[in-house]
Amino acid sequence: MSSDNTEQNEHGIAQFAALKTAIANGEEALVKELLANQPMAELEKNYLIDLAKLGNNRTIIALLEDIPLKE
């Protein structure tokens, strides 16, 4: 069971890293694909919005702002 959990964590970390890279590169379509409207922790969401604001890409900022928060 712990190997499944480890795989999930590794996948989540890899996906988050890919998301950060896509935001930094201004890749709107990839950001949208990676987000897939999945709920996100508030801390992660705020971090990614701040990162997107550095690039001043309004489309990516809007995509991130629309993501629901995990409860």
C-alpha cells in the first residue's frame, strides 16, 4: 500500500513541477490541461497565482483563480 502512496506523491510532485514550468513559460494550453479543474490546496494555488503574476499572463492567472480549493 505504501508503494501506491509513494507513486501518487511522485506523480503529484511531477505534475506540480510541470505546472510551474508551463506557467513560467506562458504555455496556456498546457496549464489548462494540467489543471484539469482539479481541486488544489490554497497554499499551492496562491503560489501558482503569484508565479503567473510575475509573467503577467492574464489568461493563466484567470485559469488558476478559477480552480476550486480542496476542502
